[in-house]
Amino acid sequence: MLRRIVPLSFGFGVGIAARFLLNSHHSVNLLLTITLSLAGSVAGQIAAEQLLPRDCPIRVYLAVTTIGALAMLLAFSIVKEF
């Protein structure tokens, strides 16, 4: 259980931090940012559980969920431009 909660919360935190650090002219509100970073963290967690071996260190799971959260925010900002 802890192996799932820690990476999800870490990816969520990185997504929120990215929102505040790159606070330019975004028209995305905070609730949507939270939703997108959580969805990206969940997607990264699912990918990590399916593709990585069980004995991987938790740092690898943290990296994959972080990449998932940031990728989801980036993908949304790219799609929103079109």
C-alpha cells in the first residue's frame, strides 16, 4: 500500500510545484491542475507496475510517476493550444 501512495503523492506534488514554478499566462485553474497531475501520476504508477520488475527501488517508481504527472500537464497544454 505504501509503495503506491508515496509515488502518487510525490507525482502530485511535483505537478503542483510545476504549476506554481511555471506560473505564466496559464488559463488552467488549480483544480484542473490537481486533477491532471493526479491522473498523470496514476498513469505513471500503472505503467511502472506493469513494466518494471517488483524489486525495483522506490526511486524508480517516483521518477515514473513524476514523469507521468508532468507529461499529462504538458500534453494538456499542447492540446489546449489547438
